[in-house]
Amino acid sequence: MTLIHPSDDTEPTALAPDPERLDARSRRAWTERMAVDRREDDTYAVTTESGHTYRVDLREHSCSCPDHRIRGEQCKHLRRVAIEITARSVAPPGRERARCDVCGRVTFVPEAASPPHRCRHCRLVAGDIVLDRETGKRLVVARVLDERADERVVEATGETVAEYERNDGYPADDPVVEATYLSDARGSNPSRRYAFPRSRLERTDEQRIE
């Protein structure tokens, strides 16, 4: 069996390693048919091919099966829950599955968390370097606001961020990101900030070095 990211709208990503390189328990965790369901108490019910259901508690690192309870082994059920979480099929304890409001990928957020939701690829924090999709220039994120693009008014123009001509086509309900062009951040006027709808900025893997 090969698990994939079932939530991505891109090409599926194979997760299964070469079974020949795995120990017996890991191989069974990957290849046997099992159903994993998260319970309300943040434990997991793992039902095997034979119809037996075992309770897995990741916080306690325990399983009700004999292999773990009697032998003290990291059983195939514990391993299977970890596999399903990695594949984003079920959420880890204390979190729930949600769609990223920027790219649509499935991500995990704290239970009962209010939107907007951001996956790790789209989440921005102060200091991140981003690319302006319209100009191709790089910026440094100063802060991410709670205001939407159609709520934030730019004092210099009297327009909202959403109304600005170059922001036409980006979601009006995007959160607003204040950022400084990298050339300004390295120059004599690092406090000069500009407001953008989140979708206009593309996250990069670059890190700012002072």
C-alpha cells in the first residue's frame, strides 16, 4: 500500500518507503489494511484486517493491543497512526484538519481555531522574505494584520488595499501584510512599509541575514 497526500490539489506524493528496508512491525504498519479514526478524547481507534479494534493514545505512547501492553513493543498500530498523521489523513492530538485559506492545502490547526487558516507554506511572520508577484521584487514582512484588504485604508491614497489598482484580482477578504522592500530594509529608510493582500506575496526559502 502506498499512502498519498489525499488533500493536495497537486500531483500525489508517495510516502511509503521500500518495504524490504523496514523491520517487521513497520512493514506491517505500512502494508496491512487498517482503519484509523480519531476519538473525541484525542485517542485513536485502529481497526485491523481481522476486525479487532485497538485504542492508541499518542500522548501516552500506548496501545491496548497485546504486542504493546504485554511485550512493551512499539506496535504496528502506534506506527500506523503516525503514518496517517504524516499523510494528513487524520489530525494529531489537540488539532484538527482545515483547508489553508491561501493555497487550499490541508493543514492542522488548533481545535476550534478561528479562520483564517494558514498552512506552514503560506504562514508569514515578521522577518520572512517574500516575493511581490506583481513586480518580482523581494520584501521583508513587518507584520500580518487582522484586517482584511477591503477594510484597511491606506492614508496616502484614501483607498483600501483591495481597491488599489495593482491589487485587482486578489481576494478582497485577504489579510493585509505590511512589508518593506528589501532594498529599503538594507538602506537608510527601513521603516517605510507598504500594505499588500496576502495572496500577492509569495513565500520564499530565503532568510534575512543582518
